[in-house]
Amino acid sequence: MSSETAYETASETYERITGVKLSEHHMHEATNTIGQEVGILDICPSKEEIHKKIENISKNKFRRPIMMLALDGAHGPMRPEPSPHRRKEKRGKGEWKEIKGFRLYLIDGTSINHLISWHQVCEDHELAQDLVKIKEAGLIPEAEIRLGIIGDGAHWIWNRCKEIFPSAKEILDYYHCSEYVHGVGNAHYGKETRESRQWCEATLTRIHFGDHEDVLGGLGKMKAQTQEVQDKIDKFYTYLTNHCEKMHYDTTKRGGYHIGSGAIESANKFISHTRLKRSGAWWYAQNANNMLKIRCAKYNGTYDKIIEKYKKDDQERIKNKKSRKSLRLVK
């Protein structure tokens, strides 16, 4: 319950349902205690489960199934980590920090078959290390699938993924590209004017069919009326130059890959936003990560597994503690 709603609400609900009172502080501590012991492989389905899903989708099909790796960053309300005397200190000023995440799924006709979601407040190299872990664990069997990577224009996405999955098909999110096109069209021709709509439609059509050189040539001939408009044109020119190899949307769609990042946007919303972005909520990054681990496990279908693992480890700790106590008494 505490992973779905505010700790206070979870505490009240638990008492109404069971008649047992658990304070919101207890809810908070229990959630963090469980979450801090969870690693990325704990929240992932097993190698056998993933291979079984691939096998089921592959039946009676000539081509290997497509596995999509979608990456994105969302922002969450964070505050500075506390000192040992945090109860006596004022809370530090909060700031919004990026929650980096990825979603791994199989495409099955017109639907998607979810495999793994993972979201953490972290640096890009830390997320890359997590991707390496699931790759080395055999959870992304590149020989059995066609791997497609989709994301927006963030450098951290493509720099890291190129290192880890050099043979994967890279796809720039179509709607992210569309935002750049409409930004230039509205700035140059006037917002929502007929000329702007015509230019945007023609430009997106050329990009869709891979006519990137024509688009670049047209951008180079534009005569901006202000420096602000010229800056937008120059920015889009650089953007298209850097990512044009990821924008062959026509052949990409015909190959069966997704060209939109709706899957990771949905994961951002249901895993991160609905729990972390609450009125007045500010999180220590470590506590936010513990909560995100548990929520990822829920959506990955591995929640029961991490709870059983925690119970087993906790029983072992209690057993060892009793053994040490008995040994001290004997001495």
C-alpha cells in the first residue's frame, strides 16, 4: 500500500482493513529497508521466463521477434541528503532531479509484451552499468531477437547504448523530431498559419522517407527575420545532422519497429510520477530509489519474489543474531 499511496494514507487504510495500527513512520522504514536490498536483477523476470515469451511470439514466424529498449528521463522532486543530525536541522532547499529509466518489451503484432522496467535517480554511467548487468545475465538475447533502441535526442542515451549494443537499430522518437519541426515552422512562418502547417507537413514527409539532405538544404536557404528564429533553425539543422541515421521512419515502420516512445512515457507516468510527484512531497534520492525499485518489481511481476527474498534474508539475519548472542552467553 505504501508503494501505491502516501505513507499516511497507507497507514490509515491498513488499520481500517486489518484493525492493526502501523504508523506512517513504520511504513516508511519498512519500505526503505526492503527497497535498499533490491538490485536490478532482483526485479527482473528470469532468463527462462523471457526466453519463453520470445519463443511464444516466434512461433510460425519467419523473422525474429522485435525487442524494444526505450529510454527516457523524467524529473522528480528531490532534497539534499540528510546529515547524521537531520532531525535538528532545517530541510535543505529542494530541486528537481532526473530519474533515468528504461523499459524493455517485445512487440507482438499490434500489442506489446512487457518485460522489464527500471527507473532510478542516477547518472547515465550508473544506468549503463545496470543495462550491462541484464545483458550479461542473458535477459537480452540478441541472437534470438531484433533489438531496437528508441529515445529522444539526449546524448546520454545514444552514447551509452552505442557502447553496450553496437549492432542494435537506433530510432529517434518521431514525436520528439516533430516538436523541432513545428518549433521552426511556427517561429519562421507564424504560429499555426497555413504556411507553417504546409511547411511542417512537407518537412515531416521528407524526413519520414529519408530525404534528409533535402530538408537540410531547405533549412540552409531559410532567411530568418530575427536572430531568435535563426537560432531555432540552426538548432534544428544540428539536431537533424546528428540524428538523421536514426530517422528512417518509413523502413523502420515496415520492419515492424516502433517509432514512438509512448511505452517509456507510460512507464514514467505509472512508475515514477504517480507516486513521487505528490503535493508537497520532496524525497531523499536514496528513499526515492528504494520506492522506485519496489514499484518496478510490481509492474515487472516480480514483487512476490523480492518480498520472499527479503523474508528469507531477514530470517537468516535473526538466526545469525541469535547464534552470536548464544555464543556470547556461553563465553
